Amino acid sequence: MKLLPNNCRIGKMSVVPKNWKTTKGKIAKSNLKSEWYIVYRFYDDNTGKVRQIKKEV
């Protein structure tokens, strides 16, 4: 968990597809056509709210 300004935090980020580092050849080409995104959780300790963020790449 990483601390941010204004009493906020961010959780661990993950990339989809999960095998983005290890794909080669035909599988890598098919992954280029699929949807890629980054997912993480944002915690606002001032309000007590948690949001899951999905950022398309």
C-alpha cells in the first residue's frame, strides 16, 4: 500500500492480461488485439470510501 497526500492510499496495481510479460509469438499477437487495462484500489481515509479504478491502456 502506498501513501498519498491528503490522507489517501493506493493498493497494489495489476495489469490485464496477466501474462503480459511472458507472451511470445502468436500468443503475443493475439494479446495485442485483446483489451488491456490497469486495475487498482483507491482508499480515501477522510471519507472512508474505497473505489476500484480500471484504467484502459
